[in-house]
Amino acid sequence: MANLTSHLVPPEAIEELRQNWTALADTHPEATVFDHPDFVIPLMAAFPHAVRGVLALHDGDGALCGVMALADLPLAIGPLSVREAGFISNAHTLRHNPLLPADGSADQAFLRAVATHCTGRDTLRLSNLPDQLAYRLYDAADAIGHATDPVEDGRMLFTVDLHKGADAWLTGLSSSNRYKIRKAVKRTTQAGEVSFSILKGHQIRDALPVWQGIVANSWQGQEGDEGANGPSDWALHEGLLNNGFLAFLSIDGTPVASHRWLQHRQTIYSHVQHYDLSYKSAEPGYALIAHVLEQGDAFGFDRADLNGSTRQYKVLHDGVLPHKTLRIYLKGARPRAVQVLRRWRKAAQARFTPPAANGSPPAP
């Protein structure tokens, strides 16, 4: 792909890009809700402190063919602070994709553009990319003379295929997992009269005090801001009111579990879930997820991305999405020094870390 151009759109001008960005995210085969401007723009507004802007890559006809919200990221190697850039990274950013053409024709231009707009940075960290894209960008970086670390494993996220309906999904699970689901749901129903509610748009806004009450009594709520329960997190939730839905499970009329789902095309994405710790033995989270998945036909979705690998999700899932992370060293003496120091540190850790008890080598 020839004649590619790029520019960095500052946060205050980002609305100018929304229409073309939306068109790209709505048609790109690998796009998820986390790549869509309806998610990323509220994310930038809620967590603005390290955001540089949005890199926009255009083809020769002026069409948008790549996009990435660029942020400055913290990285320390011992006492040395490394100046790293990458995607916005926090508890809400589970996976990333710059929405480049699938044939790789814009990969090198994309990396050149990122390097151009990351002046003063040492490294570029592209975290939790789709499997094949990570290896493509690894090759592209090598082709234009950028050193890299080896591609690393990123998040392993579980999925549920519902295009044949909830009954087909449940039938496809192992008998052991079906039993675990039934057992968990039975525990919930034994705790009292169970009811569900699904809220959208302004209904979510009206229910914020109830939702925040559940979060406050959850294990995440006990961690305060560290549990993605700070002012910025709630600002993001308010910015996403028109996407997806919020599900509640109540026992004897008291809401005790919540699950926020986002949606893009016919896929729903687990965003955050909470339950009141005083109802832990009733396992309300299981029953709430199972209820939502069983409503696929009614809600018009045919796939659920669980965006995690928790104990619950291991029982519910029938598919796996692997992701990879790539660190690229920008050009210059300081980035080269950072690379040497990182390699030396890894070698030292491998040399002085004792083997595991079973005799296997230490984990990397």
C-alpha cells in the first residue's frame, strides 16, 4: 500500500475523527468493542493524564486504514525509568487492535508513523494484540530496522459461541461443566427468591447508586481505586451508557450481583462483574452469567467474549482467544541501552532464580 500518510489527532480534536473511525471499526473483520471510538473516546476522557492523542493512518485515497490511541506508559528497570509508549493501559483495556489491513500492506508504515509521533520515547509496547498481527508487526519492525523483544504470550480470553442458540452451547459443554453450572444456579435459588433485570441507556444511569452499592460490598470494592472503583472508572461507565447493558441479580428483592456487558455487532463483551461478598456462598455471579447467555436469541447476539480466564469462565466457555504482546525498541542510543539492560537483567534473573521444587526451570 503506497502513499500512506499519518497524523496525531490531539484529544481535544478527536471528534473530527469519529465518523471515519466508526466506519473502520464497524467493517474491520477483527475489530472489537475495545477498538471502537464509542469505547476509546470515553476511555481517553476518563483517563486523560498520559494520552498523547490518536494516531490516524490514511491510504492514498484518504481513507482511514489504521488507528491507535497513543499513551505514555510507566516502565522501570531497577532504578531506571524507561520512557515507553503504547496503547492506553488500565483495568478496562483488555485487548487492542490498530485495525490495519489484513494483508499487512500498512504494517511498516504504521510502525514508522508510531515512531515519528513517539519522540522522546525509548520503547513501544503493543500489548494483547491478535495472535497473527503480533507476528506480522514483529516482522515489520525487523524489516525497517527496529530491534524487538521476542513476542510474548498475552491474555488468554475465553469465549462462548451462541450462534446456534443457548441449548446448543450447553449441550456442547462437558457433562462435568454442565453439572457445575446447575449446581451453582441451585445454590443461588436456595438462597431466596431470585429475579433478574436488564438495563440499558438512561436506566443504567438511574441505577448507578444500586450498582455502586454492589461494587462497594464486593472484593473489588474492598480494594478502592485499585479495584477499578475510582472516580475515573465511574466516569468511563457513564461515558458508555449507550453501549450494551447492565444485568442485575436480586435475591428476595435485594440486588446482590451485577454484570456490565458491552456490545459490538452481534458479540457481547464482559466488561466488569461484581457480587456482594455477604452472598458469596450463593454464587450469584454464576447464575447471572448463565441467565445472560441463555438470553442470546432474545437480545440478538450470537457470541459472548468473556474477556478473562476465571474459574467461572473456565466452566462456561467453549472457545479460546489467544493474544500476544510485542515490545519494539525505537532508534537511538538510549533505546539501545535500554534493550541491553533488559537483556542483562533477564539473564541475571534466569541465572540466579532457583529451579522450581519439581526440578523444572524457572518461569520466564
